[in-house]
Amino acid sequence: MSVTLDYVPQLRARGYRMTSQRMAILRVLHHFGGHLSPTQVYEQARKQLPNLTETTVYRTLEFLAEHGLARSAHMGNGHLVYEIAQHEHHHLICRNCGNTVEVKHSLLKTMYQKLESSSGYKLTDSHLTFFGLCSDCK
Amino acid sequence: MSVTLDYVPQLRARGYRMTSQRMAILRVLHHFGGHLSPTQVYEQARKQLPNLTETTVYRTLEFLAEHGLARSAHMGNGHLVYEIAQHEHHHLICRNCGNTVEVKHSLLKTMYQKLESSSGYKLTDSHLTFFGLCSDCK
DNA sequence: CATGCTATTGCAAGAAGTTGCAATAAGGAA
DNA sequence: TTCCTTATTGCAACTTCTTGCAATAGCATG
Ligand SMILES: [Mn+2]
Ligand SMILES: [Mn+2]
Ligand SMILES: [Zn+2]
Ligand SMILES: [Zn+2]
């Protein structure tokens, strides 16, 4: 069965609706797997839904991220990219050559706990971007 | 002596120049202390330098961050803010009420080391933004 | 299946951020 | 001081992102 239908109950339960626009965008994110910019999502999703607008893409991506169906990340230039929400992970990018490595969340787990107990906050996000110099560039 | 002049040798050594635009922007960042959006920097700096353009502000802020005189941070909406580079710190923001707390870098130190040894990267950045729910909101 | 409520979308206008290029002005050298 | 190189800026055109509002369409209810 269609991947996107799995999300319907999640939305309904919170009073939201599944629309053709949301389905198309979820399908794009799910199929591509990696990070996509709003414009890239727009280009892809438009193939399925020609009268989709960029406005809706921006609003939908933000909506999906807010409700845990997608994750956003900034890749250094101040622009957000999005991906389908799956396993928790982070990114490490070389400032010089742009090479990127995925970071397991388990590496940050104890730090997250320290942060939570010292601040009283409950951390919700696990999709950070770190910057550094890779072994070749440093 | 003027704060901004202290930066001159740092720039010269790398082949860059100190300009009235850079001075004005550094003065604004230094005087304000906290995070400012490019537009806010523009508004302030323009008081000293009426024919400054927004283009130059964007390019200058990026330049200053790239060379360690300023730090950038994204505050959740995908937009960058800037501040003068001083002590290393991070931020923790409540997704619900927007309340923010400063996080000491020392809390992340051992995690940074783990990350470095497991990835082979040398981490350059210490100005992250974490998201969560504050004690009132969670 | 028809109706009504309201979440969601598209449109239009505007704000924010980017880029190429020619003119300007730091600042090293003579 | 004057000259010269080239880093830096301003301008104009463009792309990306945001917002208010009226029209549309999910979907719950009867
Ligand atoms: Mn990711
Ligand atoms: Mn900060
Ligand atoms: Zn590298
Ligand atoms: Zn809160």
C-alpha cells in the first residue's frame, strides 16, 4: 500500500488532513531519501501535481517537520533542506571541501542527557549539523 | 582605542583590507553584543554609513563569520543571525514558547572529542542551536 | 449521500537574500 | 606623496522565501 497513506492516521488524530499536495511531497521525500531543498521538492512534486505552488511547498515542509514526518537541517549557508523522518542522525561537514559524514545519535546521547539535566529542558531535536575540517583538509 | 582597529592586523595578515563598511558593521555587532539579523545590522550600521548597501552587509557578515570575527547561528526559522565572536557557547530554544538558554561549551567538550576521534575531522565550530521544550512547556 | 465546518491551498504582493560586473578605494611599493 | 594592483563595494537584475486573504476541498456528522 502507498507509503503516504500510512501517515493519514497520524494526521487525523491531531485534527489535520491528508491532501494531494501533502501526499505528493511526502512521496518525493520518501522516494529520494536524502536532503532536498524546497525548490527541489517543488520541481519533483510538480511532476505529479502540476498546479502545486511553491508557497504550499514551503508551508507543507514546515508543517511536516513540525509534526515529525520530516526533518529539517541547515547546511551552512543558512538555507534549510528537508528529508523524510527516519533514524536519528546528525551531520558533519568539512568547511573546506564540503565533504559530509553522517554522525550516529548514540555518540551524543550522554551529552544530550547532561544538557537536559542542567537546563531542565527536554530535547526534541536530533538532527544537528557540525562543521569542521576533514582529515584531508585539516 | 577603537575596538574595530584591533581587527586590522588579523585581516592584513591574510591579505584582506579594513574598510569603513567592515568597521561600521563590527562596531554594531560589538556594541549590541547579542544576535542580530542582517537587516538589523543594516539598519544600525547605516546610521554611521548612510550609503552602505544591504548587499555589502550580507557579504560582510559572511566574510566576518568565515574569518572568525563573527559567529552565525540559525534560530529555527532557517534564517541566520550574527554576533561578535567572543566566548564559545551554544543555544537551547524552547520550540513552544521560544525561551532560550545559553549552553556552556564545556558541556559538549567530551562529545566533541568523541566526534573528532571517530570521524577524523577537526571540529571548527562551537555555536550550535538545540531545540527542546522548557520546563514550563514540556 | 448531502451538508457544514474549517484546515488548507493558490494567488498576488512584498520582503529577504544572491550574483555578475563595472567602478571604487585600501594599502604596498616606489 | 603618487602610482598600481586587486580586494571590496554598489548597482541592477534575479531568485528565494513570506504573508494576508479569499476560494477550495477534506472529512465528520446526520
Ligand atoms: Mn539528515
Ligand atoms: Mn550565540
Ligand atoms: Zn575537506
Ligand atoms: Zn517553553
